[in-house]
Amino acid sequence: ILKTTVEQTVERLSRYLDDARFLFNEAEAAAKASAMETAFQKYRELLEKFPNSPEAKKVVLPLIIESEPAGAKVWVNGVLQQSVTPLIFMRKPGTLLELTFRLYGYKDSVVPMVGDQQLTVKVKLQKVPVWSLKLNEVTLISPVTTDGRRIFITNVRGSIIALDAAEGKVLWEYKLQKRLSQFPSQVVSFDDSLLVVGSSDKVLHVIEKDKGSLFWQCNLEKEIEKRVLVANKRVFVAVEGAIFVINIGEKKVEKVKPLSTPVEIPLLYDEREDTIIVALGEEIVALDATSLNEVWSHRLPAGTKAVQEMVISGGFLVVPTNVGTFVILRRERNLPKVPADEGKGEKVLGREISSIKLGARIRTGVCKSDKMVFVCTDEHMVSAVDVEAGSVVWRYKLEAPAEASPVADKEHLLVVDIRGNVYAFKIDKGSLLWSDRLNAEVIASPAIVGQFLVVVTKDGGVFSYVR
């Protein structure tokens, strides 16, 4: 009886060890094949069924560590790991871990008390500014201007402020000398060394970028109605009843084009056609950029006029209107001809191609990326429009209406609503990549500066995000 009992015990022990060894080898094979979920399940089964086996003492459990976005550095119990997310950390059973995630442009995230029952830890990192500062005694409502290294901020109260784009350090401030004079519109980059801006006292200011000192000023003796336009090494200024052409190099007014109708929105330069596009009430007019002679004009439907900045997208001119549409016009100086109906000679194509309904009043200027244009409308909507297809591709409802025009690069659309909620979208599908809350009023359009997005609040806050 004793012999039989010993033999049975030995047999059970041998089977116990063989089963543990088999399960361990399966887990190891799965781990080597990067099938971590299977490996984890096999290791856990081994620990539960064969806790006293030699193989159980060899077990190290995988922990898959991920972040959104990827590329974060990870500290495990205070020790920096060699790899960035996503990564796999192997730990002894029964070990409690504390994970710290760190990625430039995002808030550090800490995950405490990670036990051995958990296979995966994934955190969504919160975007935060990489730098910020508060400017005092300013009102910021005009779009941000940049030359790639510096940021130029227009304070409507009468100053231009230059900041270092990388660190947010104030480089200089140019102030108007006349009391109560203001800068009602955005400062514009003329070239690598000069800025141009019009003030409410009818003066055009040309400012040196490096020092913030005055290079030249010109009293136009007329109200400067909109942001100035730089084209062909000239400055085009829409004033009351005219367009002035300023030669900065020679410091003189080169030409004046009388207008019978006030300019409704900022001038636009069409580089391909070398024309200046002007919105005059219900009429869109293209002027030769050299002579200022009329090249073509197009009258919008009755009661329709441009209400925000126009934009050129592909071969077309996009005109945002007061009736919630984009009117799409051909840009050519001479419209193309096509065969007439029933083969009777040729006919000239019309200037207007289509009218795209957005379904709500347009609130902001338009930005573009390739063949897509983007705009914010009433009902808190941001819309993406394919100009060639003549259709809205996607929409997204913001938490609040937007006054600031959106900005875009090849991959991202960046929007800030009036409450200071910042959104980054994937251009093609409109998926939200990240967001943040500034909890301050934003009217001025942001700017893309290299890898950064710079947002300014009306009360003087300046925030720089990694895009």
C-alpha cells in the first residue's frame, strides 16, 4: 500500500511538473512571437494552477505601456525606461508599479498601483502650452503675425509687440506717440526686415523687425479701412474711397486708384494671375497688380456680398457671403472657351462655377489646405469644404461660437472658440486630435509658427502649443 501511494504521488508530481513546464513553454513561445495577450494569459494560468512549480518562479509578466499620442518617456517606480511608448515592461508577479508618462507639450501623467492582474496601461495625455505669458494693459483682437522666428502681436490700444517664438520672451514694443491712436488691424510682414501696419490716425507705419524702431511713416490723410496687403514689393492700402500703392524702398506713394464703393474686406493678391482682388459691395473686382486697371468683375446675386476674407484654393476664388454660402469663381484673366451647345461654335465659360450652402451665417475668415477650405459658422460649427467637389466634407460642433479664423497646415486644422477652447483636427476626416481650455475670451486668429501653435487671448494671454 505504501509503495502504491508513493508511486501515485510521484506520478502526480511528475505530471504536475510536466504540465507546468508545458504551459511555461507555451507562454514563452507566445512572448517571443510578440503575442503578449496570449503569453500573459498562459503565465497567469501557470501561476494559478502550478504556483509551487520551478517554472512559476521563473515567470515575468508583460505589461504593455501605451500613450496617446505615442512617443512618451516612461518612468517605472522612478526608473526611466530606455524605450518610449509603446513599450513592454516585464515584471515579477506580485509587484506594484507606479508609472509616470512625460511628453513635450503635454502634462505629466502618473498611474499609481498597477498590479500584476493588468496586461495593458494606456493613458491619453493632456495637451498644455510649452510656454505662456501675460501681457499687461493690452487688448488683442487682431490675428497673430509671424516670420517663423518671431511673433508680432497687434495691440489695438496702440502698440506692436515682438516675441521670441521659441521661448515667448518679449523682444521689443513699438508704441504710437499720439494719445488715443490705435492699431485697428493686423500688422503685416513686408519682407525679412520690415513690418507694415496702419493706425487710426491715418498713418502707415513701417517698423524694423529686429529693433522695433520706426523705419518710415506715411500720412495718407484718409482712414485706413482694412489690413494692408503686401505684393510685388509694394504695399496696397485700402482707404476711404481709394487704394494707395506704396513703394517702401523709395518711401513714396506710387499710385492711387479711386473707388466709388467702400472696400468691404481685406484685399487679396492672386499671384498666378498677378491681380488684386477687391470686394466692393455686391461686386468682386480683379485689378492688374501693376496698373490697377480692371481685369474682370463679377456681380454677386442680388442682396449677396462678401462678408469675410476671400481665399484662393486651387484654380478657384472662394468668396464667403452674407447669405451663408461660398461663391466659387474662376480666377483667369481671360475665361476659357468650350464648344457651344449642338456644336455651334464656341462659348465662354461663366465666371461663377457654383455656390456652396453652409447652412448658417459665416462668422470667421476662411483658411485653406490644398483643395480644402475651412470656416466657422453660427450654431458653433466648423465646416470643411471640398471646393472642386462643391460639397461640405465634414462638420464639427464646437462648445462655443468662434470669432477667430481657423488656421491649417497640411495635416491639421486648428480652431479656437470665443471662450478659449482650443481644438486640433485631422484635416481629412475632422477627427479631434487634442483640445485644451484657456478659459479666456479669444477673438484674434492664432498662428502656426514652425512646430508651434500660438494663441492670444483678448486680455493679453499668449500661449504656445506643440502642434
